[in-house]
Amino acid sequence: MTKENLILLADAYKYSHHKLYIPGTQYIYSYLESRGGKFDETVFYGLQYFLKEYLEGAVFTKEKLDEAEQTLNEVFGRTDVFDRSKFEYIIDHYGGKLPVRIKAVPEGTVVPVKNVLMTIENTDPECYWLTNFLETLLMQVWYPCTVATVSREIKKIVYKYYTETASESAFAGIDFVLNDFGFRGASSVESAGIGGSAHLVNFSGSDTIAGSVFAKKFYNAATAPGLSIPATEHSICTLLGEAGELTIFKHVLDTFPTGTIACVSDSYNIFRACEEYWGTELKEQILNRKGTLVIRPDSGDPVQTLTRVLDILTNKFGYTVNEKGYKVLPPQVRVIQGDGISYSSIPGIYEGLKKAGFSAENLVLGMGGALLQRVNRDTQEFALKCSYAVVNGKGIDVQKMPVELDANGNLRTSFKKSKAGKLKLVNVADKFQTVGVGEEPGASDLLQTVFENGQTVATYSFDEVRRNARI
């Protein structure tokens, strides 16, 4: 049983398309691509969820059709748009299972933009309208793809600054540098699960439990791929007022005498907290712990604040200079920045620490709304377009090629120009290329059939996705 009535999960205008396609239309073949956008390559991830949650099995039933008919007649205010016989045909001939074939690149694959990522086509000529009817739902794969892409691009930045400033031994902890703090800022629990799991394709640190639940349920993750630690919030650290902050800090250390723990420390004065409380009153207890205290500033300019905090902490706790010439705090002390973190702010933060002589390994990051929410379909310019059709038994290459005016009033071909014909994705000389199905006959098509006639026929484990996306 699917979560929603699939008959109602399309843009309203699509219910008229069975009449608007030219008579004699038999097959519609469409493809998904990232047409460009912020990043030069895209992580393909999330389709398996939509297949399992919405498309597989008997998704059209008489009961759902009755519900949909009433709603759609209300939506249109007329009865000549929605045609229930189109759905009854699928119920009668296929038991409500979808007569479509979907091919896609293996999940986790990192593909340069402007290449085909997925194709969909109807397998019954009576259901020519079904291919692009499913566009509305399937297009939502843009979201996990984009979150996974943003997360991976940040990992590239982390690698860059680790390569320049961090100890070789510190690289083992890179998977925990960027932590997902985005659950509360996501638009829904479903978004948190989809986006939270997309982040976990690249990193292991997360407070968004929905992401781990999602990965286990839909990608067969053996254990929760998102890991977290005990941590305070301001309601804990302000409970005794400013005068009681030191007492709270000591209680935190006493409660978890071993392992990693994080403590927000800017409730009143982050610099006093680091110098007088953590760095003086509690210094010996921290250095004697079998574990790491992660101190969290949560306000102020990140570069200025972090530089001063690290100055205080290295002065109080001491430091070593690693093989690349940068200061590293003792392993019992680290800092996490969870305020104002985004793809655009992270390089400046690392560059500021580098200029101040601090290794990137002193810092971990927490990212919320900018990770799970501050993206949209145009971040990577996702689109699903028809590229091939069969009308009255004749195959037709289909393509849009808009002519548009630029800002100076000059004519040009739009970036929205689509591809034509049946497509395949190949890798020739270590370079991805989208070609016609008859081209590059010696190269294997990387698009694999993942769904056919109501069944998910190929799946990927979360471990496989992670391996495919590895930098």
C-alpha cells in the first residue's frame, strides 16, 4: 500500500494530456538531467525511495480512483478533463501496476551536468500519457540529488584544507567534520528523511535521525549510518543563570566522564567560558578525560570568533605543531561551529583559521537550513523532458530548442535546449557522455533498468551508494 493516492500526485494540467497528445501517439520516452547549475557535477541519489514508496506494486485501485475522480472534477469544475477509463485500463489489464520502464545510473554515481541520469517510457501503447504523468513525482528526485551534491562539494572543501593544514592522521576523521543539524529546519519529516540520508552519502555525523531511519528502510543500511554524540543546548546551560554556568559545565563533564561530548558555551560570554571555565577551572578534568570535549560557539562572526576562541584554548591547553606547520589542540579539546554554516561560508572560515596558523583538524561543523532547506530544483537546473515518441508506428526524435533574448537583447539558443532521441550514458576514456542508443556501440550503457511494470528490479544498498559517491 502506498502512502498517498498516486492518481492525485501530478500537476493538474497533466490530466488533460491524454487528449492533447496527437491522435496515434503510442509511446513517450523522457529523460532526466541536471542542465547545469551551481556545481559541475551531480550525485544521483534518491530514486529508489520514490520507486519503493510510491510506484511499486498495485498503486491504482478502484477506491483510489473514486477518490481521485471526485477531487479532480472539483479541481477542474468540469467533467470532460479527467478520464477515469485511462486508469481503469491499468487496473483491469495490470492489476493497478504501472506499465512503465525506468532506467537510471547507479545510485551514488557522480555525473557531470548536462548528462542523462534517468529515462522513463511506457511499455503499453495505450498508456502513452503515463510517462510524463509521473514527471511531477519523479522530478522530486532533484532534492536528494541536490543535498547529496552540496554535501559532497563541501567535503571537497574539507579535503582541500585538510590537505593544506591537517595532520595525515586527522584524515581518518573527515567523515565527521560536517554534521547535519537540519531536522528542525526541514519543511517536513519526509524532507528530513530524504535530505538527511542524502547528506549521509558523504558524511557520518548527523543529529537528523530521520535520515538514518530512511537509509535503513529504503537502502538496506545494516546499521544507522548517521552517528551523533551527547550535547547540550542553551536550555541546559542557562538553567542556573550566568552565575551558575560553571556549575553546569562541571555537571556536563561529570555526567559523561568518557567519550566525546559537545557543550554550547556562548550563553553569556564565550571567551570567558573558554578562558576561565574550560581553560582554568575545569582544565585538569578535561585533560584527564578519556574523550574529547567539543566547545561550541553559537553567535558572532564565525572567523573572528573561532580565531579568538582557538587563541584562548591553545594558550590555556597548549598545542602541538603538526608536520605541515599548523597548531593543533590536545585531543581532549576541539571546537564546533554550527552557526552561519553554508557552502559559501565554509571556505572563508577555513581560510581564516589557516591564516591564523590553526589546522583545520581543530574544527568540526554543524549545518542546518543551508544543508537541507536552502536548495531548490534550479540549484542544479533539473529537468525531465520527452526526447522520443512513437506515433502511428513511426519513431520520432523529439527536442525543444528555444531561442531567447539575453540581457543585451541578443538572440541566443537557451540552455533549456533538450536532447533528442533514445539515450544512453557511457564512459569513454574516463569521461561521461550522453549519446544516442545507436552510438558508441562498444561502450556499455550505464543506465540500468531499475523499475519495470510495477516492480523494482534493481536496488542499491546504502554502502554501495556511499562507495559510488566516494571522492
